[in-house]
Amino acid sequence: MSSITKQALEHALKNLLLKKPFHKITINDITEECGVSRMTFYYHFKDIYDLVEWSCIEDAARALEGKKSYAKSISIGAASIVAKVTRDRLMVEYDKILPQYGFASNKGYGSAEHIKALQEVGPSPIHRASFIKNFV
């Protein structure tokens, strides 16, 4: 029952986030949306940030479920996701400086478009030698 209540509180918070910004959401809002008492909320979480932390861990666990290499550690899996998202965002920024490579769309992976640009324009200073050795 405890897990069901926590999931209901999480769902209520996520619904409220669609309607108003986080800093305007109160515990009272969450409990009213969920249909439980404030005492029930405090039985499971010490504050809204505790609920958010629990929700993030649960979301990460669901996202990594079935991914054998991450099964041992949610933090390793989450770090891998953060690294990939950071790299993808960096590639979008590189695309502004080096648009000929199409980094915004290919994120630096060996797409046909990217390989063609490497062959026509040559490597840029950000290309890894280990990546380009097969294409130029």
C-alpha cells in the first residue's frame, strides 16, 4: 500500500506541474489533487523535495529497467544518461560554430550526412582521431 500511495502522490505532483510552476505548488495542493491527508503525505515524505527526489529515482529505475549494464547501479545508469544528454547539447552548440557537419541533427555519430561532410570538408578540431580514421 505504501508504494501505491507514493505513486499517487508522485502522479498528483506531475499533474500539478502541468498546471503551474513548481515553486507555486504546496503540499496541500498535492494532497488535495491526490485525495489524501497532509498526514499521509508526511508519513511518506518529509517535504516536496523529498517527493521529487523519490520520483527522480523511480523514473530512473523505470528508464533503466531491463538495461543489463545499468542494472547494478541506478547512479551509474543515471550518470550515463546525463553524460549523453550533455554531449548532445554540446553538439548542438558545436553545430552553431561548425554547421557543415550537421552536429545538431547527428550529434556527432557516424550518420551518412556526417561521413559525407568529413570526406568533403575534412575533420574539424573537435573530431576524435579514433573516429575519423575510418572515414578520411
